[in-house]
Amino acid sequence: MTDENAELRATLQKAHDDGHFIFIPSPPIPQFKSLFIPVLGTMRFNKDDFYLVAGSGSFGFHHAAAMRLANMAGIDWVSDMGRVGRMDDTKNPDYCLFRATGRIRGLDGLYQELSASKQLNIAEKRKSMKKDKAERECQHLRETMVERCESGAQVRVIRAMLGLPASFKKAGGSHGGLTRHFYIVRYILDPSRPDVQTIQLQALANAHAGIYGTTPQMMEGPPMPAALPMRDVTPKEERGPNFSQKRNNQDPSVLDFENISTEDQVKTILTMIEQKEYPHYEGDMSGNPSLDLWNQEGRTEYFNHIKTWEAA
């Protein structure tokens, strides 16, 4: 069977062999495309994207550089009041504790969240300042305290979520942040699918209606079906007189099949197709939505058909 993501997998393998940084939110890359598909972004940084970590001789990401990686990875920032933002009581003008929470989409379309915090205690920092400059430096910290804590918390989320090191050690006049390329995979809704296009058009129409109060005709798409029935995709010459009887002849394996998740049902069917070397899968799917969008009856009938099919 055709590996629909073979080119992407080969690109990532070469990048790995060359020592570059790779991030995949739900490894490994699947062989078959479904509702969500992997897309690859690459990035390189220059010396202005890093700062020298005091006293360590290593280099850390500036906030703006880390945010470019976050955008490429599709990290979505949670803004729920009470869950993120300042966690202190805000009464102390010299103290701030800020929490940031990001989430990233996996292969199944579900989001995984991760939180991190950053605090700043100006009173503690004053102890290490020179007396003649302490007040001026403290005043500057007070003016930028919240922004510093917010950006610091976000960078910590990005590092933890993408598996980035806290800093890059200098070696041979450079460091890993400059010499390595960053290969970032994210999952998006497959824009080539008619059902996704319909949803996107409807979302655009709803947004237009929310602003202007009307929905333009050009944005209206066909209604989404309540269920997507399976088309009879078996060639007539293969059906034989007992094809319908075979499909309706349920056994315990059918009940087991219907009791697993949709994702596992699709994997089961594809595994059977590969093991039995069933040659008509691409023809069966021509003009049909992917298996994960079929209704349960359709998937069960196709499972029975593959299960009972025998090569001539």
C-alpha cells in the first residue's frame, strides 16, 4: 500500500541524521492521511535571536525568536481568566508571579496543554545591585516587571513543549542554536477534503454574519450530512450472488470491531487490507470520504467485505 507521508518521513530522517532539531507532536508520522494531516516548517536563527546567559557562557532564545517557533508549531495560548496571568495578589509592587499555558494539537486533533511560571522579586535582585544604581535599576524593573514575567513564562512553555534545551553551549566559535536547522511538524485539518472546505466556508459565513448581520450567498456551502453512508464500492465481477449475505453474516469479531474506537477501526481495516494484499482499496475510496468519516454501518460492512474477500 502507498505510504502517503513517505516524502515527509524521508525528509525528517535525513534531518535527524544530519544532527538537526526535529519536533513531531504525535510521533511517529502516520502512513495514511486522515482528517488531520502533518505539515512541515523549517527555520534557522541568527546570532541576534539569542542572548548570553549571565555567568554561564551559553546562549538562550530571545522571546521573539521562541515565539516564531511557537507559531510554526501551532502553539495556541490559553487566555482563561484565573488559569493564566498574574498568580500573585498584585499588592507588592516589587513582586510578580506569572503563569502561561500553551496547547498544541496532536494527530487525533485533540489538544495537549502545558503550563509554566516565571517570578520576579525586585527586593532580592536589589541585594546584588550597586548602591548608586540600585534605585534606578529597580524602577526600570518595576515598569517592565509583568512583561518580563509573561515573556519568561511563555519561553518556558515553548522550551518544554518542543523539547528545546534551556540554552546552547558555545563550541568552536558558534553554538547549536545557530548551526542546527529546526524542523517543526504540526497537524492541520486537511484543506483538500470537501467536508473541511464546507466547515471553513460556514465558519467564514458565521463570522461575516456576526460582524455585518447577514450571510453573503457566495459563502454558503452545502449542508453537512448527518451521516456519510458507504457507497457499494465492490466491482460487480467480484460480488457474486452471496455478497450481501457475506456482509450481513456477523460473528463475534464484528462485535469486537464495533466496540473499538473509530481510529482503531480504521487501523484494523488498513492492516487487513495490507495483510491480504487487497488490490481495490484505492478504487474503493475514489469519490468517497476517508474511512474515519464513514458511519458505523458503512465501516462494519467494509470490514466484513475485506474480512471475507479472497484473492482469485
